Amino acid sequence: MKLSEIVTQLNMQVFSNEHLLDDIEVVGAYTSDLLSDVMGNAHEMQIWITLQNHKNVLAVASLKDMAAILLINGIKPGDELIEQSKKEEIPLLGTDEPAFIISGKLYNLFYK
């Protein structure tokens, strides 16, 4: 499923790299706030659902070739995180939903 479709259907905010949304094919999502967990268990082209709001998430997302980073609970990224996401060309998204709810909605998009 295209990232642009997911963003539209789930009413997500786009903080960076909107121009890439139509080009990214997402295979699923991974929910975790532990960087080492994501490094060990996430798969490429997944959306990473997290509340982590610092540039180290971009390093991990780049290492794992994640489709996008989705900040939950209405968290807004700082300028440093936005700039780093542009450099890494990884879309930075946001939602007011908590992790449990947005994870369920993404599950329904992919498996229902």
C-alpha cells in the first residue's frame, strides 16, 4: 500500500518529505519506543510507530530502511528532527492517536 494512501485514510500529519509519499510502498508497521528493539525486530519498508522525538530515531530508521516514522500522541518534532528526516529522505508523520489505537488502525488497513 502506498504511504500516501495510508496518510490520507488515517488523517496523519506530514512533517517532512511529502513529495516522497506516492513513491513509498509500505509493507506493514512496527510499534516500539526502544531503539534496540527496532534495530533487532523491525523490517524494511514498515512504518515505525513511536513517541521518541530525537534524531537518533532517524539513524535507526535509516539503518533499517523504514518507510516512515510516525510520532504518536500529538507529539510535534523539533526542527533538528525535521531537518535530519529530510537529509535521510524518510518521511516524518504525526497523529494525535495513542500507539495502541493507531497500531490497530494500521493493522486493519493491511489485514482486513
